[in-house]
Amino acid sequence: MAHHCLVLACSMLSIALLSSPVSSGCSSDLLAVYKLSIRTFWDEEQFPKQYPEWRPPAQWSKTIGFSHNKGFRLFSVGAIAGEGVKQFVETGDSDKLDREAATNNFLDAFIAPPIASGGGNTSTTIFVDGNNTKVSMLTKLVPSPDWFIGLDSLNLCQDNHFIDSITTEAFPLDAGTDNGFTFTSPNWPTDPQGVIFQISSQYPTHPAGSFHYPHLDKLPTLAIIQITKEREYQLSDEILIKNSAHDKYKYEHVGNPIKTDEI
């Protein structure tokens, strides 16, 4: 497939989700604006087994995510999913996740629109700063018991600088909250709840599994996530002194010291 050739041409990290690369830290006076793009390739040609064609057809939920520091964790492979993640990956509802996030420290909460078919794309904008350089996100496969793709604490700061771009393949993950092994399985809660794990062509081993293709060493590409820096700002020497709690600091666009913007 053409898109697979494009993927192979990219310098990318082919991992299910990215954990934090080693970083020596970005300056606390930096703010960067990134574009998050998700391309999905969940089609009947690549994934013919039990491909959902109606009620509902293959599609993707909205993407929900956060930019944050090391004190925040949305999810992690090998760990138990929180109630907010559990609700979102099972139903697409983010009420509990929103309430949980309100008690956590993060810089930016972002949402990307749903993708109405198995193959498509969506995008949104992310803000990070020198104190909140990590990005985590979730997108649910619809329909599915509790399957999703995501990023776990991807660090956009490396070697004291915000990276220009990163592209990664997103593999399907199972939240460990539902025993269903097909896209349209009825609700079957896992009790006790299991841990989050990566789905592969050979695991889980049940022959009826929708992603069970034991003749393949690796599943075809399901989705690609790309994060690209659009702008970078630096806190100016002159901080704007204002009384309103909603007022924000003044930043200068890096590389253009003449132009100033209020974010």
C-alpha cells in the first residue's frame, strides 16, 4: 500500500506508544505550539476479519489528551486503567475523565474531532511549555469492547529544545476492562480488572479475535500519529502586569524578536 511506503520512508519510532525520551529539560520561559495529526487505515482490505460495516460501521471516537509534567499520567501499558479511561475506551464518554482531569495539574487539555470512517484523519493544536513538555492522548476504536490507540507521556523536549516533529505508528491497545474479543462483542466486564496491554496479530490467542491474524508477524498499520511544531515563543523580559486572573504573559516569537504576541 502507498501509505505503508510513506510510513517506511519517514524517520519514525514504530512503537505502540511513546514513553518519555531522556531529556535534560527545556527552559521554563518557552512556550511551543504543535499540530497533532492522526491518520487511520482501518479498512476492510487490511483488516477483513469481522470488519464492522454497520450498527455502527468502523469509525473512531474523538481524541482527548493533555500536555503535562511528570506528575500526571493518563494511562500506561502494564497498569490498571483509571475509571475515566475505562469509561472513555468502553463508551466514548469522557465525563469521568473530565472530572478526574480537573483534580490534576496540566497545561493544556485538547480534543480532536472524531473520524467518521475506519480510514481518515483528524487534527488539533497542542500547547506545551518548559514546565509541561509531555503529551498523552486516547482515541477509541468504534465499535470495540475497550480498544484504543494513544500516547503515554511523549516528551517533546529533547536536549534542551522542543523537537520539530515526531511520527509514530499507533498499535491497538486493550484497556483490560472488558473480556470481549471481537469488535461487536456484548458488554462483558473483566473481573477483576486486568492491565492495559498491546494487541498483536498473535495475542490475545483466541482464534475468534478480531485482530487475530496468526499468519502475520505484525498487524498492518492501523494508525499514524504525527506531532509537528508550528511556533515557539519565549517569555519576554518585560512581563505584562495586569490585575485580571485571566490575563496571560507576553511572549516573543523565537526567531523574530521584533514581533510580540499575547497568547
